Amino acid sequence: MSEHTALEQSILGEIAAAPDEAALEAVRVGALGKKGSVSALLATLGRMAPDERKTAGAAINALKDRVAEALAARRDVLKAAALEARLSAEKLDITLPLRAGPTETGRIHPISQVMDELIAIFADLGFSVAEGPDIETDDYNFTKLNFPEGHPAREMHDTFFFAPGADAKRKLLRTHTSPVQVRTMLAQKPPIRVICPGRTYRVDSDQTHTPQFHQVEGLVIDRTAHMGHLKWVLEEFCKAFFEVKTVKMRFRPSFFPFTEPSMEVDIQCRRQGGEIRFGEGEDWLEILGCGMVHPNVLRNVGLDPDVYQGFAWGMGIDRIAMLKYGMPDLRPFFEADVRWLSHYGFRPLDFPTLAGGLSS
């Protein structure tokens, strides 16, 4: 084996064994550097005869080219391996699930859900939705609803009053949604079939009362409306809302200034293990108040009680939400606790419908 062949094999072996680019660079310097083994062969050409120099020079330059090619090829391999290692270390696994979007994590508040349920039920019964301002006049909130000035019934409502205005009259935060009924009767001619959901305010706060709460009231004014219609509407509502096939109801005499006769309504239920089940059992639970619209209220809005009559009812939305969905305390409704909302809230795209199920 010639000296050149032995040297070439040694250098190519070192090139092939170089584990990284730094080691490969050391092999290059050892072979092709100023003091490298191949460069040392080139330095010997000056001492040779012209004919010998020509032959030896061609052989040494060919060796140099083969070493340079081997270095370049190995460098490409090492660069590719280094890139592959880096990509492997820095890669992102795009097959992992993404963070859930708003439609998955967001929740509809139970009050909003129950309002939608109420609207779906009463719309199916032919009712429209009426709304009014939260800040009301004493006239609309009390006087036109048959609460005379100084009447003891006004004390039933712990009212938030504003300071008197330039006319010396005080406005207030409405204590019920009944002023919406007044505004509706003043703005529309009978027949009237509306529900009035919204916020109401009273000075009260405990486990089952808050200073701001939600009510829904219903109103029907017609020439032939009577108590039988009222009972049927409330029975159909209770069956649809509590999603039971049958329900027993009990009407007890009561007093409200704006209805005569007035009644409290109890619904049949069973209390068992901290739960309340409707449509079964032998217990009773009060859920709403109702009655025939008082003739004085009709006169106060310009309707002749000898021609028109009607009925009305009202209930707390917060209360019926607690009853239906098993919420023991009213106060968390207003605390904005995301954990509570995640537990009791509803998926944003699950719109309540009578056909598909209100709370499915």
C-alpha cells in the first residue's frame, strides 16, 4: 500500500468517525490546514525533479480533492442530523386538543335561562313580552295599581326612593313589574296578553331575599276573560316549566291591592332527601300570587270595568329557578363566582324550546 493511499484511508476514516461539526473541523485542519498532513505532501514537491513533481503533484492534488469532497459530504450529513435533532427537540405536537372555546366553556346564567324558558312557554300560549324602566314614578308603581296614598299595603314593599325632584315628587326603583302592566294598558287597547319579566328592587337581604331580584308577571285583558282561563293558563305553565305531565294546584284566598278576588297558588310536590319533586306527593308549595284585575286599576288606565275584565299573576324568577334546579341559596346568583356558574349554568347554544325540552 502506497504512502498516499494509507494517508487517504486514515483521513477518510477520521472523517467518517467525526461525531459532530467541531470534530470534523479538527480533521479538516489536521489534513488540509497549513500544517496538515496533505499540505505537508504538497511542500515536498519543491525538492523533486520536474518530471517527478508533475506526477506527484497530480496525485497529491487528487488526494486533496477527495479529502475535501469527503469533508463536504460528511458536513452535510452532520448538518442534517443536527437540524433533525433540533427540530425533534423543538417540535410542537399539533395533535393535542386545543383549549376549549367560548361556546364550550361559557355558561348562561340560570336567571337568563329561566327567562328564556318562560318566554318560550308563554309565547306558545299566545303571550307577547312587555318591558318597562327600572326607575318608576310613585303613580305607576303604587297609585294606579290601587295603592292609595298612605295605604298600609304600601308598607308591604320596602322601597328604594330617590331624592325628591324639582316637582317635589320622589321617583323610586320599581318594587314589582306591575308598572309595566299599567304602561301596557295605557298604550294598547284590549285584547291584551303580555308577560312582564324584569328586575325589581326591595330593601331586603337574606338566604331567600336580595335587594335586587327578578319577577315575571302576566296580564290578560279582554271582554270575556274569567277565572277559569286564569287557572288553565297557570296549570299549563306549571306543567311545561317543571316538565311534568300532570300537576295539582291549590288556590287560596289572599289580598293584593290590584286584584279582586286575590289568590295564592300552591303546587303539589314531594319533599324527599333535600329535593322537591313536582307533580307527585302530598305536600304543597306556594309558588305565585294571582287574581282578577281590580276594577279600580281598570278605571285608572281608562278602561271601563263594565266592558272589560282580566286577570294577572306574578312570581319570582329567582325562586322558581331555585325550585326547578335545586339551588339552596339565592345569594350566589349575584356573586359572579365562576365555579358556581360552571356548575349551575347552561351551555350557550342550548336554547330552550317546548319541542326539544326546556332544560335538555
